[in-house]
Amino acid sequence: GRIKVSEGTLRGEVMFQEGSIHDALFGDRGGAEAVYGILRLVEGDFELEPDTTPVEDVIGIPTHHLLLEAMRRLDEEQR
């Protein structure tokens, strides 16, 4: 599936397969950096699109590691 997000003129999407994040796009960023950018959003809209089209695992790390790194980065930014 896909989650499409938007905030103002910013657009992004996160692509999942079998419950894991495999790729993302956000502005001019892709992969893990796009996920980190999307998770910084505090307002906006989202839309879930069910999709069974196979998605290449561009990110290549487990989703829980990806989310832990995103939270670590957010924590560092707030200090």
C-alpha cells in the first residue's frame, strides 16, 4: 500500500509491502531521508491507498530501525 501525505505545497508518499516500509518520496528526497522528512510533519493531510503492486525494498533496513532512527533525529533536533 501507499500513504500519501501533503502539507501546503509539500507532497510525499511512503510505500509498504507486507507491513514493512520499502520506499518513500518527499519533495526532492527519497528512501530513508524521505521517511525522516515526512515524520517531521506536524500538520497536513494523508490518504491511504491499498495497492498490491510489488515495491522494491530501496530502504533496506527493518522498519523498526528506520523509525527508531527517525525518533533519534527528532530528539537531537529538539535539543
